Amino acid sequence: MLLPQKQKIHYLCRKFLTHNKMKKNLIGAIVLVAALALVGCGNKNQKKEEATKETQAETKAEEATLPNRLLIIVDPQIDFTTGSLATKNGPAAMDYLAKALDGGAWKNYSWIIVTQDAHPKDHCSFVEQGGVFPPHCVQGTEGMNVYPALQQVLNGLTANVSNIHYMQKGDLADKEEFSIFQNKHSGEKLRRTIEEFEHFDGIDICGIATDYCVYETTKDLMAFYPAKQIRIVTNCLAAVDDNDTKLADLMKENGIQGIEF
């Protein structure tokens, strides 16, 4: 009777050991799977970090290759395109400028300056105050804002061109300022910017209106900046009077180049 009892004990011992061994194997397998999962996550995180670094490096490289040029967009505002002092070709010119910048023309510039009239409601240029123009680009009104299609593109460019700045002029009731350089605050700030960047490699100008603010801005820029380094983007302009030749004459007399986007 003892032999079967011993056999039974031996059987139970083997079963216990086998069960424990299976448990150990199971635990080992779980640990192995967990370790592999951690390694996989680590690899994924590492790959993600490497991809991020590569993207950042590409962005920095692209920024580093941007030409040292400045684009001045003169008064591309709603009142000069579709508002109270609309120019005939204003919307078409600003639509084309927006399309050109969105299509890659921004790569020609490390800086973009957008100028804006910012008139008080009793500005001296208004007919009611004895001036010759209807009220336009009044502070706090829709008409002072940048033409929407262009503004949308400029908003999208901030990831690529870090230096996009808006500068106001004509903000004093008793002073007319066709050129950004005629505004004490904005003019001095822009002059300093141009001087700090060693006059840039060149400055291009476009916008509204050819016979007023674009002409005056170009003329004032020439007072301290070489005319041979100024270019006018001729297919991104709009005039009050399409027959006016002041800007064309200024360009011809001073060797200012015309370009097209």
C-alpha cells in the first residue's frame, strides 16, 4: 500500500514542479514581450525625434538660403481696392501679388514690410477738412485693413518668413504722409532696419497707389539707399490715374529696374 502512496506523492511533486516551471516560463515570456514593446516604443520615439530634428534642420537650412532682400508692399488696403478710394486695378493687382507670394515669390525675401494708412477721422486729406480725398483708411474701420486675399497669404507665410511687419503712417490729423519714411516713428524704425542689415542686397517695392504712395516711398528711399538696388514689381501696382507717369519717369531717370512676379 505504501508504493502507490509514494507514486502519488512523486506524481504530485512532478506536477507541482512542472506547473511552477510553466508559470516561470509564462512570466519570462511576459517579461520578454514587455521588454520588446519598450524597445519598440523607444525606437519609435527615437525615430520621431530624428524626424523632428530633420524637419527643423531643413527649415533652418531654407531660412539660411533666403536672399537678403526686402519687399515693401505699399498700402494694400481695403479702401484702396474695394472701398471708399478704390483704384481700378487694385483688386486684380493684389490678387496677383497674393497668388505670386503663395506660389513661392516669398522665397526671394528675408523681410516683408506692409505699410498702411492709419488716419484719424478728421484727417487733413479728407474733403470735409479741406483735403482732396474722401475719408479712407480711418483707424478702427474695415477699410484700413489689408486686402483679405493678401492678408490670408501673409498669415500663412509667417512659418517661412519670420520678418513680416506692418507699419502705419498718416496717423496725425494735421499731416499728410504718402511715404512710410515721412512718418517719424515708422520711418526711423524702417531706416534703422535697412541700415542694420547692411542695406540688404536689394529692396523691391509694389502696392497702391503708383502715382501717390508708391512713388513717394520710392523717392524717399532713394534719399539714403542706392537706386541701382531698388526694383519696382510692375505687375503688382495700381494707380489712381493710370495715365500718370511720375513713377515710370523716376525709374528711367535713376536706373531703377522693373521686374514682374
